[in-house]
Amino acid sequence: MRVRLGLRDALIVVDMQKDFMPGGALPVPEGDRIVPVLNEYIKLFAESGLPVFFTRDWHPQNHISFKGHGGIWPPHCVADTEGAAFHDDLEIPADNKFIISKGTSRDFDAYSGFQDTPLEALLRERGIKRVFIGGVATDYCVKNTLLGALNLGFQAFLLTDAIKGVDVNPGDSRKAIEFMLEKGAIALELSDLKI
Ligand code: VGL
Ligand code: ZN
């Protein structure tokens, strides 16, 4: 497949934070392996003058998704902690990039970058019609962000070489990918964009 980037395209990098990397509080196996690939996508979009959105989990200390506070997850991505910082090697462009914090209120969780954030408005203001989505975790925040985009009427490309899942149950990531494709996502890899 060949896809040529155009003015109505944006990249969304989901939750590439230290706590989701090997050694972090809620590690996604091999989550760090996709950093170089994401950097390639980031470079392509930035060089084309296209916006890049970085979502991040940005929880209060006693967040509802944490064990002991009603949730299933170990505490992770507490706002302003080292674990909530982006992976050191992730290349965040100087301009035309946006950081989208989610899950910021104690009583609500947000697996989608669109949930209670300005992401949709920022995309619409810029006339964006197609979003290209990579990051972690395939079976949680990537999945929900992508389905959110589709529900809002955006065309959504799943960057299959730039996602990693947690697989709480074996096969979760595979099923998530199948589900996204069934709902209308288009699978894409880096070589498809090299024009
Ligand atoms: C995520 C579990 C809990 C994610 C966030 O980014 O996929 N997963 N919070
Ligand atoms: Zn979270």
C-alpha cells in the first residue's frame, strides 16, 4: 500500500511514557523497541509540516484506576513524576506538537486520548481528516484512541510496526488489532509512507 501524506493528516503518539516501558511501574513488554520507529514517523510528519500529538497518562496519586482505589492497575504515570515523563529517546519536535494529558481527574479513567481532552478540537481547528496512530498499549489506549477517532469521523491508520500491547490475557493485542481493523482502521507500516 502507498499512502502519501497531505495537509489533512496528523500523527498521534500514544502514551510513550517511562512507566509503560520495561522497568516501569506498568511495563508494556518491548514498549521501548518502537521508539526508533515512532521517531521515523515523527520525522516524516514534522518534515511535512504536519502536527504531531503526544498523549500521556497523567493521573493524580490516588487515581481510581489504581489498585487500592478501585482499579486494577499498579499506580502509574502520576502527574509530574519521572514515570510519567516520555521515554528519553522519543524525539519530540520543537514546533507543531501538542501534549495531550488524559486521566487527570481522580474519579475518571481515560483510555482514549479524546476523552475529556482538547484533542478533537485541535484536530478540527487544523482541518485534520486522517490520523495515524502508534504507541502503547495496543490493547488499551491505542485501541480506545483509535476507536474514538473513528467514532468522531476521522479516518484512522494503525501503525502496525509502532505499537506494543500489555496482553494481560494472552492474545489481547491480536484481538484488539483485529477489532480495530473490523471497525474500519487501516493497517499501515513505515514503508507504506516512504514516497
Ligand atoms: C494504559 C493501562 C492503564 C495505556 C493506561 O496507556 O494503554 N493502560 N492506563
Ligand atoms: Zn492509566
